Amino acid sequence: MADRYWVLGTGSWSSTNTANWSASSGGAGGASVPTASDNVFFDANSNVGTGAFTVTMANSPRVCNDFTASGLDGTMTLAGSSIGLTVSGSLTFQATNFTRSYTGTTTFNATSTGKTVTSNGKTFGAVTFDGVGGGWTLGSNLNCGINTVTVTNGTFDTSSVGNYAINAGTFSSSNSNIRTINLNASTVNVDGFSFTTSTNLTFNAGTSQININSNTSSINLGGKTFHNFSFTSNGATTTSFSIDGANTFNNFSIVGRTAPGLTRLIFFANQTINGTLNIGAGATASCRTFLRSNSLGTQRTLTVNAISSLTDIDFRDIVAAGASGTWSGTRLGNCVGNGNITFAAGKTVYYRQTGSANWGATGTGSWSATSGGALDATMFPLAQDTAIFPASTYPASGSTTTINGDYNIGTIDMLLRTSNTMTLLITNGLTIIIYGNWSNGTGITISGTGAINFSGRTTQQITSVGIPFPSNNFLIDSPTGTLQLQDALTLASSRFTTLTSGTLDLQLYTLSTGTFTSNSVATRTIAFGTGNITCTSTGSTVWNTGTTLGLTTTGTGTISLTSASAKTFAGGSFSYSGITLNQGGAGALTITGSNTFSNITNTVQPATVLFTAGTTSTFSNFSLSGTSGNLITIGSVTAASHTLSKASGTVSVSNCSISQSSATGGATWESLTTNGNVDGGNNTGWIFTAVAPSTGNFLVFF
């Protein structure tokens, strides 16, 4: 171990430059470049006179044992583009006459305890503590701006004497190494907190205060015990926080919103709060906080000792427990699945703005207790309420009502809007959740690209009265619930319908959507009745039920794929018993998986239907046919064959070009050449003759 002193002012701290290093303060240059076991010093003799100077690190990372900047009489800048610094001992930055501009990570890798980190208000980039057996104690606040503080190995201590603060983008310790974090009585101000893997982590929260200051953050707390934990940023933007792990807190707080909209606080596990749960009220009834489970239908229990007053909060799948008793409050929204929380019964409210305005407005709001009554901010519609748009005046014909937040909404009733037109705009990027019914009036126009999620867990009805949803994605995620069409429903070809859980009940109506997807493992049903699903997307996979666990289909409807572009039916090797698959567009249709259908048909000619090689597609009927000069091409995606199966009877196709196809199952598969059929080769089981073979008994005369 040696001491190395910087001399001669501005220079490069590289792996080869020795000119700026001396064995003594102010001594001659030419000493060796510091190694990881050498202490480095920057002092009053490091510059020329009292002038400013820059030490530019190169050949990343630069290494040393102790790093000490002290006694500087001119401003020193420690620079380096994407260059890191590895300190094997302690570090001290001078409070004055010192700046840091290097952009790499500062790594502390000591393998013994007793090291200190004293930055005296200077801001680091990312900082990592990674030394097996190492121990570091803060000698001042640790400031890292938007960057991450990581504890990988060793013991990190904020100092029980100084209780110094941590200010960073993220505080992280996610690994399986043996490590200890002592927060003492310090304050930690971060945007994110990550103990995703907390194996071998000893975490001592002390009496610390952790503040999450971002608008959106995923907080992985590793099932540890914390003292006071607060979400402090909850302003004008849409905000979402998630809490992972079954954690324990003293006090747990989230501030109320200051502008109309919704803040989501999502729990991935049960939580225990031994002190007080404090959920701040929003500035008005449309400034809401939403506490929910991460998994729809899976309850999360909050065991709470005491709770502050609850105002303008929505709950979904939350169970209250502990000494706080049954929770109640003002304007609590019941998004279903809750326990031990008291909610007001659903009420009917009426839109009262005279012109274009927001669903959630400041001041006196946009809603009234009676049709045409006074504006009343407390009448903001909750998840259990019915929101009605009167026939005229409120709003005036031609006005736009903008849903301006990710709100939980009960029933939307616009049936009275007929001759008086109105646009309902769902703000781009938002997702509104509907817990009741949706009814359009004939004078309604739907606009905006916000998504619509139906999650009522009862039977919800949608009445479109022929009004399309031109820019909205639909999500049906309603365990034990049903979304039931009351008439035909049309989404744009660029939009999708997703069934995640629950039942989509078509009755006798047609759902026209760009893409239909159902790929969860939840219990879900497509109840066709005699209705149809028409997929109009020009994208590649227009029907995707590749994951069929939990999926059921009922009824005798039709799935029709109408794009003129190439398209894929990703069926997931499933029995669509009773359902007809229709090739409704000129673009080639590819069918993946070994599926069962009632029938397969086409409504355009010419067209192509390709099956995945090695699969077996089973049909009760097989009705693909072309017209003269407009053949239906039946083949495999690759050169290998597919199998078509029908249990009995006769399949008779016309004007089809067939290749790579094995026909089987017990039925007779006729593709007579006199009916315009073409043998494309590599087929078995198909009859390519001019006339059908004779069957039955014959008399032979001699």
C-alpha cells in the first residue's frame, strides 16, 4: 500500500499517465499510477497556484483504496465520460471547491468493515456497494440524482449518529448474497425500491422514513419489515404504484390527488400495518385513489391497526382486517370483491354541464343529483352508480363530454340522446372500467382511443344501437360475470377484443372486431348462441386462443375472418363444437393447431385455406367450395401434410385445388375432377376421379 498525491493541476488519471502523481503532497510527479491498494489524495498542492483544475478519469474503471479530496484551494472537477471509480477503502469529497462530473458507476468493494462514504452534498451517478465482508457507513447524505444505489455484498449503514439521508432514483438490493442494510432513523427519498430477490438480506428499517416520489413505480419490498413508508407524488398525472411481497409497516401513507383522475395502489400480497394507514383525500370527488389486488378476483387482506378518515377512494378485492375494524368513509367506490368495508348504495346521477366539459371536473363538477338540478361536486358517479345523460340541454347538442381519467364507472346510460347529438370522448391512453351496463343513444358518437374494460362480475349489458366504437379496445375481465350483447357491436378493424375471464354472451348478435384474443388460463366462455364474431383486422393473427386452458365455447355461431390480407386463426388445438369457421376474405387463411369445428365455409372466391402440417382438423361438415375459374386452394403451410377428419357421410367439394392433404375419419372425401377440382399432389383419402366410385350390390350375368 502506498499514498499517491495529485500534482500539476489539470491532467488525465489513466492507466499509463504518471506525470500527475507524486509520492508526497506537492512533490515531484512521476510516481506510479495508483492501484486498488493505494490511497489517493487531492489537496491544496494538487493545482497550480489556486487555479481550477480538472482530473479526467480514463481507461475505466479507475481504482484506489481511500479517496480523499480535502484542503482544496481551487475548484477541482473529477471528470470522465462513462468512466467508473472503484474505491476499496473510504471516500471523502470536500464540501467546497469540488465537483463531480464523471458519468460512470462508483463502486465500493472493500472486504473489511469500518469504511466511510462522505460526499458532503456532492451528487454521484450510480453507486454500488459490492465487497464480501465489507462494511460502509455514511458520513453525509448520499445523493445520486435519478441513479440507482445498489447493495450487492457487505453491510451498508446510514449511520446511527448522523442518520444520513439517501436521495436516488432507485434503492436496490436484489440478489442472493449475504448482505445487511441498516437504515437507522434516516430518510430515503427514491422513485423506486427493489428487494425483488431478498434471499440472505438482513434489513433493519430502524425508525426510518421511506418516501416514493415518482408518479409510477413498481415497489418490490421482498416481504420485509419497514417503519414509515409513504407515496408522496400524487398530483395531476395518472399515477400507478404496485407493492410486491407480504410486507409489514409501522405507518403507511399515500397523499391525495390534486387534479381529477385516478391513482392506483396495487397489492401483490397481503400487507400488515401496525400503525396507521393514511390515505389522503383528493382535492375533489373526481380526484380519486384506487386500492386493488393485482389479480382480479383474488383478495388481498390489509391488516391495519388504525386508519385515517377515508374519502373518495375506490376499492377492489380488498379485505379490511385488524384493530381498525370495519372501514367506512365518504364517497367510497365499490369495485366489487371487497370485505369488511362499508359502501353507500348505488345512486343515480345526471350530467349537468351545458357544453363541452370533462367527466371529472374541478370546482362544482359535472354532475347533479336530479335531471337539470344544480351542479354538485359530491355527485361524481362511483362504481356502483348510474350516470345518465338527459335528452337535451345537458349537454347541448353537438357538445363533447371527455372521460379524462382511468375512472371506475358504474352504468353509463345515454339512451335519451337521440335527436340531440353528443360525443363521448375516452381520452387516448386511458382505460376506463365499467361495472354496470353501457347504453348508447342514436345521437351518440364515440371517439378517443381509450380502452374499455368490463369487470362487473354480474351480467352486464351493452346496447350500441348501431353506434360503432371506432377507436376503442374492449377487455372483458369479469370472473363469474357476463358481458351480454343487446344488439350488434362494431369495433374498428384496428382494434381488438380480449376475453380474459368471465363470459362473452353474443345471444343472436354479431361482434365485429379487428382481432379477437383469449389467451389467459382463467375460466372463460364464448357463448355464441346463434351470434357471430367477425374479425376484420388486416394484421397477421386475427383470432388468437393459443392458450385454451379454462376456455369453453357454446352455441352454433360463426367465426368469420374477412381480411383481404393474409391472416392466421391460432386456434390452440381446441374443440369449437357447434361453431363454423368462415374464410370471409381473399387473403390466405392459416389455421394453426388441431381444432374441431362444426363446419368450414367460404364467402369469397378465389381464396386459400392452409392448415398446419402435422395437425388434424376435425369437422362435422366440410363446405369449402369455389366457382369456375375461382378455385379454393386447400393446402399445408409447409411441404408436409395435414389431416382432415370427418366421422361419416360424404364430403363433396367443387372447384378446389388440394395438396398435402390427408382425408380420413370414416367419411368419403370426394373431389371429382368433373366438379372443377384439381389434384395438387401429395394427397391421400381424396377421390380425384371423373365420377364417384359405385357402391352397393351388383348382379353379374353370364
